[in-house]
Amino acid sequence: MRLSEVIEQYIKDMFSEDGDFVEFGRNELAQYFNCVPSQINYVISTRFNPERGYYVESRRGGGGNIKIKRINVTKDKYVMHIINSIEHDLTQQDAENLIQNLFEYEVISDTEYKLLRVATSDKVLNLPKEYRDSVRTRIFKNMILNLI
């Protein structure tokens, strides 16, 4: 596992089952993982954003306290948020990130996860590059809409 993945999992493990937020000092976490504070910033900005169901509050000074809140939404609202937030054609990596999030938040089953990944992969979408991402986006949106 890469350090970013380890830090992400550590933060996720900090959430208690009933807790909807965690709070920690950025510098302390960086010291714990023996990394620079910007590595913690990177993980927070890429793994704990609204698209992934989190809201981050950051306070300056005192080691940079950070509070991460889980956004509690229903399955239907989350799916519609995902669909409405797609402002450009999806690359394979974009689609994989969205599908992974849907799976992690138990919006889709293991079978649906696998089907979505296959249907939106470059291997299956054997099209000229200028059409591939547009077709992938339409497939993704239609498959997701049919799940709710």
C-alpha cells in the first residue's frame, strides 16, 4: 500500500460507528506517519472531499487542526449528486473513482461494482479516443440511473 492509502485508511478508521466527524492535528498526523504535512493535505484534498461524501473544516495555527465530517445522504440523493456533478466526459480513472466511491458507501453491490467497471473500461470501449470518454459518460450515467 502507498502511504496515501495508509493515511486515508487510518483517518477512516478514526470514525467511530456512530460518529459523523473526526478531528486531529495535521502536524501530529504527519509526525505519526513520518511524512511532511503537505502529504496529509494531499490525502485530505483528494480522498475526503464532497464528491466522496465528506466535508472538511481546517483551522490555521496550532498545528493545523482539521475536522472531517461525513455527509449523510440517502442512496438516491447521493446517486443524483454524483450524476449532477459530472461536468465533463469521464476518463477511465474518473469512472473508476466514482464507482469505487459508490461501492464503498454501499450504494452499489459487488456485482454492480464489477459490471460498472467492465462496462466503462477502455478495454471494452474500443473506440477512437475522441469518442471514448463521451460514450463512457453516457454508459455510466444510464447504468447508475437504472440502479435507483
